[in-house]
Amino acid sequence: MFFLNLYRKLIPKLLLGNVVFLLATASSFADVPHVVEHHDPIESDATLSLPKVVDLTLEKYPDETWLKSLEEEAAAIGQRGDSWTAGASQAGLRFQEATSGTLHYIDGQVQVPLWNLGQRDAEQALAKLAESNAMSQSDAVKLRVAGLVRNALWNIALANLSYEQAKIELAITDQLLAKVQRRVELGDLPRADFLLAQTELLQKRSVVTQAEAELMHARKRYSTITQMAKIPADYQEKLADTQKIQQNHPALVAVNSQIERKQAELNAVKLVGSGQTNVAVGINSDQFTHDPRSNQTASFNIGVTVPFGGSAHLAPHLAAVNVELNKLLAEREQMNRDLEQAHHEAEHNLEVNRVELGIADELKQVAEEHLKMTQLSFSVGEINLMDLLKIQSRTQQAVLNAKQRSIMIQRDIALYNQAVGVMP
């Protein structure tokens, strides 16, 4: 934790020069020549921000349909809880006639299911939790989308860095080949050195080709996730002040919301009991066609039907809901462990890369000084071409490592924010 606090104070100074580099490489995406015809274009857009990219991605994300269905489900549960009856009412009509034709019997009734004690309140509580759950699931999906976008953007930055560095090394090797060729023509170097320089140039071309391929892959992954061909000109983030996983982490809020909803559903199912009490209201009419004194009578009746002994039939439903509840409890426990591990790794990576950046910068300076000395020695014939190529290769790798560490620290800031649940 000491290293992380120290990092928060020192990192702006360490990365000041690298911010310009990141913006410059991002703006150059559309201008680089391509070794392979296959090309996945990505343009830098100064008007586009990281939060905007996340919002646009979420609009097209496959989970959006599922999230909408959760809102519709909550509305449907609310509509049921607001109903005055516990189910659909029924209307019945019965007609009966004697075989002699002298008696007609008509019976009509309406049957209404009533809520059990506390059942309607439980349904309304379930509706509110279902609505809250839909919102929390949306926040959790948005954070997950933000993580995908963050990773995709920084993978592009790292891939672009490798590609640009590979082109620089190719240009340096090309210049060296021209010098070697000239010295071979003058008889200062053997032809074997020219062939060695040619081999080195071909290898560098291969590295450029592979680096370009990785850049295209990174671009394609980004465009597949976001369904966009533009990236923000600046997507760096500030390190969150949060130093531990908070209970308002969107992923935790989402799973807790699911648990509360399932507990409310379990309570609502319990209150169903053996079934719904039904009240039936009806009218009976008897008509005697051959009795002039009293040929019709009518009566009003009301009845109540109370279910009982249905616990055995309700038990499987209760058990199924309870299984889902316990599964969510297990998922929450696992999520707590996963989030804690992700937070630890993100925090540790920041500390390690801060130290590594300092080492890489020093190594880069030493390597560049050594290369200058080696180039001078080669020009006067004190060392051979093989030694020069080895030292040149180590120097180029040191330069690449120093640049990569700068980008990796910015990437790790984004991943740390992702781990603690901070949106861009």
C-alpha cells in the first residue's frame, strides 16, 4: 500500500512526456503505410470520450435485450401486485331443463380469487425489488462493457507502439545496410557482412509484418466490441482514490439485488399456501311453465371456497426457488473472492510497473550511450558487424521496453479502476 500511495504522488511526473507520445501515436493511425493488403481502419476522434464510447457500446451490446426484458418483467409483477384480485375471476352459467319440459333451471355465478393475508403486500414488495434489480443489472453490465472497452483500447495502444517501433528499427537497419554496402564496395568490409546486414533487414521486415498483423487484430477486437471504427483521442484515466472493494461496487450491488429479489419471491410463494380462497356470487332462476299461479322463482346465493392441505404440492416450487437463492449466495461469495483477487493484482501491477518504468528508463539511457560508442567503434573498424547488430538489437529492445512500461502503467490505472468498480 505504501508503494501505491507513493505512486499516486510520483506518477504524473513520470508520465508527463508519455502523454504526448500516446496522443501522437493515436492520431497517426490513419496515416501509416501497410505491409499487408488486409486493413482494419480505426480513426482517432477528438470529440469522442471514453464514457461516450462505453455508452454507445452499451446501446448495441447483446445484453441490452435481456436488460429490457428485466424491466418488462418488473412492470408485469407490479401490475399483478396492484390487482385487487389474486387471479383471474371466472363467470359461470348453467341451464337445466326437465325432460317433461315443465321446469327450466338457470344458474349464473361469478367466482373471484382473494389474496391471502399479506400476499398482496409481498407481491408489491417483489415488484419493487424486481425493478431495482433491473437497474442494478444494467449498471453491472455497463461496468463489464467498460472493462472490455478499456482492455481493447490499451491493447491497441500497445500494439501500435510495437508497430511504430518495428518500423523505426527497420529504417535504422535499412540505413545500416546502405553503409555496409558502401564499405563493401570500397573493400573495407567483406561481402559476408553485406549478407549479414541483408538478413537482419529481412528479419526486421518480418517483425514489421507481424506487428502490423497484431495491430489489425487489436483494432478488429475493438471494433467488434464497440461496433465502431473510431477511438477517443485521449482515453487516459486518473487513479481512483478507493483502496479497497466497496459495497457499492456495481457487480456486488447486482448480485445482492438478485438475492433480495429471490428472497422476496420465496416469501411470496410461501404466502400462496394451499391456494387462493374464492368467493362465488350467483343468481338462480326456476321457471314452471304449466303453473299459472307461480311460474317463476329467483334466488341469490353466495359461497366461499377455502383450499387446504396443499403443502405437498407447494413444496417443489418452494424448493426450486430456494435452490436458485442458494446458488446466488454461492455466486456472491465467489464474486467477493474474485474481486478481491483482481484488486490485489491490479494494485500489485501498478507498484511493479512503477519500479520497472524507472529501471527501463535507466536501461534505455545506458543502452543508447553504449550503442553510440559501438557505432563509433564499428565505423573505425574496432568491432565487427555481428557485435554491432547485437548491441543495436539490445538497445532497440530497451527503448521499446521503456515505452511499453509507460503505456502499461496507464493501462494498469484503467484496470485498477475497473477492479474497484469505478466507471470511466
